[in-house]
Amino acid sequence: MKQTKIFYISEKTESEPLDEASKILSQGGTVAFPTETVYGLGANALDEKAVLKIFEAKGRPADNPLIVHVASRDDCRSLVREIPEKASILMDEFWPGPLTIIMERSEIVPDVTTGGLDTVAIRIPENKIAIELIKRSGIPLAAPSANLSGKPSPTSADHVIEDLSGKIDAVVDAGEVIIGLESTVIDLTSDIPAILRPGKIIKEELEEYIGEVRIAYDDKVHPESEIVRSPGMKYTHYSPQAGVILVEGEHSAVVRKIKELLADLNMRDARVGLMLTEESAPFFLGFNSFSIGPREKPEHAAKYLFFGLRNLDSKNVDTIIVDGSFNSAGIGMAVFNRVRKAADMIIKVR
Ligand code: AMP
Ligand code: MG
């Protein structure tokens, strides 16, 4: 067990703790830090030993590649064979920001960082602290979300401590993140660019700049059937301790279904936590619940999804029911993607 240092950052104290944190990184250590999406667990992307520490701390499968965070487009050049035209256009438009671009890697990027692939995932985060840390350490930082593998991603330094205290060298605490969901990942090495993970930046936005983009992630949802996935077929992704039931569909039908589920779970003495839209909350007064905001504001659900899963988990509930009546437009699509992966059961209602 290590002693995990915590560096608190405020407007005044910015410089010194950041210098210390970057020193740990440049010497091959692991430091968690905020980005605009979620907290990342950083280490020198070009140092095999340092990167292995990330996998070890998170308990992450070795074939799951990491995103490399850089501070400028210049930093990016040495990591790839070439910057394709479409990548260059996307960088102009969306960097710094929550878009990760996959390109062919150069020889300096080690296998551990890319999970043995010939490609590397890169982005410039839009967060002053993150950029400063990369600049001061003088290295590209491999940084997956700073949670235990399989758990909800961390949106505050407290979440990082919860999962990784004693397993990493330090955490830079600069408050809550802004977006709350991980970056959009786009692969530019196939003929038609492919979105591997949805995020705040959506397909249509990307298509405006580079033409056709295809969706290459799987939500494991089959709209024909009511119960899409059964308990036991659990993904280990974004998952709290409690079982998660997602109820998707039109608002009043979702409310009705949640009432039914509550009655049923109540008979079995289950402790239940609810993640509710603002519109649904009045129907469930007195229940243990967490608000994911108005149905028409999926950016609020994005910011509080992981937070809410952790919050309800800390209340030791057995089951979390998520109200899936919020709008799936824009970042809403990415919220559904994460919560579907977290869910043990998805119920579609009409
Ligand atoms: P996270 O651990 O949350 O930062 O997730 C990183 C995501 O980027 C994972 O979904 C990875 O599978 C994906 N990723 C990173 N590098 C590559 C790559 N070279 N090819 C395909 N996917 C990648
Ligand atoms: Mg992750």
C-alpha cells in the first residue's frame, strides 16, 4: 500500500502542487487529475513500467488500450505515423475538447499503452489543470478513467480516493468535472470513420466536417423485446455494487413501470434507490432517490449519472432503478449508452 498524496488546487495554490504532481509523473509515477470529461489516472504513456502501474491500480484487462493525453498538436505528431487530413480537420474544430482520435501509432508508443494494437488514441483535454500537468511533466500522459475497472467513472477526486487510495501516488483535486461522461472516441484508420464510443460530440457534428461517419459501438439493445437483457448477463462496466434496472420509454409508462417494480421489490424486502428525472420525482416522494435533472436536459443526466450511481451505492441499496425517460438527443445518446452498459436489466415500455 502506498500513501496516496492529495494536491488541492485553487486559484491561489495552483503552481506548487502542480509542480510536485508533474515531478511524480515525469519520474514514472501515477497521478489522477481532472479533465473536462471525468478524472483520469495518468502516467507516462511512453514508459512501459509507468503504464503498467495504471493497469495494476485499476485492475484493468491488459488488452484494453488507453487514451494518450497531450497538450498540443506538436506533442501528438511524434506519437503517430501521420496525421490524416480528416484528423487534422477534427483537431482544428474540436481540440482541446472531449474528442479522442484514433490514428496509426509510431514506434515510440509502447504495446502496453495501445493494448498491442497498431493504433493509438489521442486527445487534448479542455481543462487548464490537465494541460498544465502535461506541459510541466513534459510527457504525453496515458490516462484512462481513474476508477477501479468496472466501476462508474469518477467525476470528483473523492470518487478517485474511494476506488484507488493506496494504489496510486497522488490525486490532483480541483473539484467536480464539467461534462461527467468520457470523451467521444472516433477511429480514423478505417475507410469510413467509426465512432467507437459515444460522448458529448455526436455523429452529426463530426459529419459536418468530415462527411460520413458510422457508429461502431453496440448498446446491446433489441427494441423488439420488452426485457432486453436478463440478470446474469452482466457487463462489468460502469457498475455500482447494487443491481441496476433501467426503465426506458415514454414518461408516464416509465413512471407506471417503476411503481410496479417498487411494489414487487418491496414484497421481497429489497432496499431500492431511484435515479429520477425531475418530472418523475413527485410520483416517488419518500423514496430513496437521486435527481438526474429535467427530461429535456440530458447534459444534466450526463453530469450526474456516475455521481448518482455512486451516491445511491453508498446508501447500501440492493437495487437501483434508473428512470430512462430523458431525451436521447445530443449527449443523451451517450448517457443511454453508459447506463445500458451499467444495467443488469433493461425494460422497454410504451
Ligand atoms: P477509458 O478507460 O475510459 O479512458 O477508455 C478508453 C477507451 O478508448 C476504451 O473504450 C478503449 O477501448 C478506447 N481505445 C483506446 N485506444 C484505442 C485504440 N487504439 N483502438 C480502439 N479503441 C481504443
Ligand atoms: Mg473507463
